Amino acid sequence: MEAYLDNSATTRCLESVKDVVVKTMLEDYGNPSSKHTKGVEAERYLREAREVIARSLKVNEKEIYFTSGGTESNNWALLGGAYANRRAGKHLITTAVEHAAVLMPMQFLEEQGFRITYLPVDSKGHISLRDLENAICEDTILVSMMMVNNEIGAIEPVEEAGRLIKQKNPKILFHVDAIQAYSKLRIYPKRMQIDLLSVSGHKLHGPKGTGFLYVNDKVKLKPLLYGGGQQRGMRSGTDNVPGAAGLGEAVRQAFACFAESEAHLLMLKERMIAGLEQLDQVVVHSERGTAGAPHIVSAAFPGVRSEVLLHALEERNIYVSSGSACSSNKKLPVSTVLKEIHLDQPLLESTIRFSFSRFTTAEEIDYCLETLAELLPVLRRYSRR
């Protein structure tokens, strides 16, 4: 049996997504900037993808810009937002547990003379709204936070933060990294007072190398790319029609069965956590039920290093993660997120992330739990030698 439990790293493409990508590469392959029929047909795919994405967020189609994925969307929101509004101030706020695609641009902006405040989190990974309120000052121009933490599944109080930010100063931009949240939680930027929202396609069964940035039409944002003037001059470069069409189809399918998928993920999460709690010396970091993301369970297995356990599970065709997929190939000492929630060293060194999708089955969860029950005593005996 195979159990793929690393869906926060990437997901399997839907068959219908593959079909539309192939069709736009082999049949409807025109350049949407061309004026002939092939170009008009290609433009239709872009328009339809924008429409389905906009409906899912209850925003206007012209506020959706296609990108190469979450990293570009985050970089564009932060760099473009900071440079477009620097006359109003040079102070930005984010959290200490952001993805590298936010933390690295923030570090770059700091080198360019901007001042950054990093909000701490509690033991569950949540920021304090009081800390956020105290951090906002006269020259604050942008606040950025993720909605769902990619490692432990903590859900930040985004709606409350948006309300607070706009009460303090309506001109402050509010950016949300929704890469792990979109299609898992209901997100309405207008109601939540979100100005900029980043999404990645391959986290919701779409193609890799696709994503979008929602930009409120009242927001000032500098482009990162200049050239042919595509996407209203905001994101130049020949439009990736296969990618956008595939992303649009993935979004269409995700929201067509949103309630069923959410219930399925919550069932899997509860089954996983209940099973882990039956095992000896296991510490679950993620919150149960809707208090945390429905598709992520993070847990520590003291006495077994995470990398050792990951490969032992891999030998049984069980695929999990020891941290963020975007940093797991680097020799990092420990996860920043796990450090920020103040885990002891034995827990830091033994944490594994399990993440689910609409394709994950209860049988896969049970197989993983049975395998863990078999492996852990053996690995712990071996590690003590």
C-alpha cells in the first residue's frame, strides 16, 4: 500500500486539470495577445479562469493577476507594496513564523532601509492582536501574515487583524499569504479587509508553476516585471495559458465540492490525531477540529530524529515531511516555526508533518498509524545504542 501524506508540499494534479493543460498546449495554443482567432480562443481561457477565481473570493475579475506561484505572489505583494508606498513610511510588520517566501523579501527590504517588526507567537503558533496593535505606528505601511501556518496548521486571526489594522490606519496595506488556506477555508478579502492575497496552484491539485495575487483595485502596487504590458501592465510576460487554465479548473473543482472536502479532511485529521495519541511518547502540536487547519497534523516522536523516521516510513511507501518542503533540502539547524512555539530540543528534532488532500483515504491514515506503532519501539531502541 502507498500513503501519500505530504499534500502541504504538493498535490496530485486532477485529471481534468491535466486535460485542459494538454488541450491548451496542443490545440488551443495561441498567444492571447494575438488578434486572430487562435489568440481570442486563448484569451477566453484566461478570462474564464479569472472569473472562477474571483467568484471563489467574491471579488472582481480585474483584481486577479496570474503569477508563477506563491513565491512570486508573496514577493510582488511585499516588494511592490513597500516601494509603491514608501513615501508614507518605511515600517512593515510580519510574524516570526512566516514562510521563507515572506521572510526573505522582508530581510531584503530591511537591507534597503525599511524597518521590520516580527510579531512573536504563542505555543499554538498564534499572534497576539494586542502585539499587532502595539506594533502599528505612524510610518507603518504594510502588514503581512499567513492565514494557515504551513508546518503546524495554526490559523491566524486574519479577519480580526484586518479590522484592527484598518481601524488604526485605513491606508496600511494588509497582505495575507493564503497558500495553505485557499480552498481549505472560506476567504472573502473584501469582508476581511485584505488588500493583497497570495495563492499557489499546486497546493490545490493544479499545475506547478502557477498561482495568483489578488490586488484590491484601490491598492498602489509596483510591478516586479516590465515588458509587453500584459495583465494591465502589472505583470508583463507572455501569458501562461495552460497554467492559468489548469489553475482555473483546479479552483472550479475545489469549490464545487468545498463542504464535502472540508468534512473529509476534518475526519482524516481527527482519525490521525486520535491514533497518534494512542502511541507511546507522541506529542501532537496541531489543534483539533476547526481550531486548526483541516489538512495538517504536526507531531513529535521523541527519541527518533525526524529524518530517520521520515526515511523509515518511506521504506514502507508512506510519504511525509520533516518541515517546509521549500527549505527541507537545505541544512537548516531546526525549524524556525518550531523554535518560535518554544519546543524543547527533543521535540524540535523529532517532528513530522502529515498533510492530507481530497484523495487521502482513511485506510492510508490507518496504515500510517499501524506502521508507526511497529517502527517507533524499534527505532527508539536503535537510537539509544
